Amino acid sequence: MWDYSEKVKDHFLHPRNVGEIKNPDAVGEVGSLACGDALKLMLKLDSSERIVDVKFETFGCGSAIASASALTEMIMGKTLNDANKITDNDIAKYLDGLPEQKMHCSVMGREALESAIANYRGMRIEKPDIEGTIVCKCFGVTDTKIAHEVREHKLTTIEQVTNYCKAGGGCRSCHPQIQAIIDEVWHKEKEKAMLEMARKPAKKLTNIQKMKLIQETIERDIRPALQSDGGDMELIDIDGDRVMVSLRGSCVECPSSKVTLKSTVEAKLREFVTDTIIVEEVPQ
């Protein structure tokens, strides 16, 4: 059973600003009944583009209702420019958190707001959920939508993708395609990062910069790879170019652990931090 905050329960049981605005200045509609969630957001604005009234209509679960209700409270009285800065993570934070499996509800709220603002300004907004080729037939999610969520929220697993856009949550036959999209996105991002690094003149890192870069590289490029095989790693200490780590999970008993330290851990740190790094294993 998912653990809902008191604020989520309150906004579900007593949703704010439900209904319809006659002759709204802006309308944003996202989702579809076929996918199980749909949201219509309506705005009334004054001459300075300040939101003076907001209403919503939704079809979905309790988290979808709570997220839409919270969003209306968050944007009431704000200008469109200020409202446009609100992210789906802000909506979840306002509700004192959402179960990870329900993050797609806050994403839907953010997309409805983007759609409404674009509608008011007469702009065409890119719709990754429509454009592209459908990968998840159960929920009608495209490859473009999946890639967008992976990049936007730094997703690395199929389960996380399902949490943010529902893709893969049905029959699961699309899981290999979703994994391929995840791999492709991060392969391209890695190539992009390497290109940017190559363009920048090399400069000496401060100790704080080096430590931060080591930690970021471990979390982004090393731990997910180890965890996918049932292993893990903990950063113990950093002393100059010496990085001391302790292996966890299946890596502890793995006969190839020494090779992993050199070919994966040390290689990645040398690639993204400095080529003088030496990785050493310390006992648990």
C-alpha cells in the first residue's frame, strides 16, 4: 500500500477550485481517458497576465486529483511568468511528497499548465506524448515522451519511467524498447558531455571540485551499472587522487571484483574527473 501524506489526502477529499470557468482566457488539456488520466486546466487573467481565477476538471486517481488541486492553489495570484517556473517536483513537494509510483500525476499537472500558457500566448507547444512512435501500447506512450521524461528527471530504470509516464506499467512487452531508449538517451548525453569537456581548456580542479565530481560520477555512471547486476559500492574516503571504496551486494563475492574496480570504477573516474585517479578497495 502506498503511503500518502496528510496533505495529499486533504486535497483528494477536499479538492480546491474544481469546476469550469466560462469563457476562460487560457485552457490546457492533457492525458486521455484511454490512458486512465485526463486533466483540463482553465485560467482567468487580468491585464497584467496575473491569474485571478483557476479551475480544473480531471478524471484520474486520488493523486491526480490532489496534484491538480495543489497546482491551482500554487498558481492562484501569480503572473504567468512566475507560474511557468513551477515544476512537477514543486507540486509533489507542496503535497509533502508523492509515492514514486504516482509522480506521473504531478507531471500531468505541469504539462496542463504549460499547455494553458501556450494556449493563451498563441504558441505551439511540443507534445512528446503525441509526437513519435508509440512504444507502450497499453497507455499510448511514445518513444519521444519516454526520452523526454528520462532526460528531464534523470531516470535510469524502467520502473522509474513507469512512475513518471506510466509506460511499461501494463503488459510489460515494451520493457526492452524502454531500456533501449534509456540507454540511447544517456549514451547521447555522455557523448555530449565529453564533447563539451573536449572544447573546454583543461584546468586544475580544487579539492572540493574534485570531490564533488567524483561523487557525481559515482552516482550517475557507476552505481547504476553495479546495481543492475545486484551489486553496489560505497564511497569511503578521498585522499588526493586516491579514491577508497567498499563493494557491496553481489560484488563482494564476485571473482571479477578486482577487474570491476579497474575496468569500471577507476576507468569512469579517470574519464570524467582526472586520469591520475587510483581506486582502492577497503574492507567493509
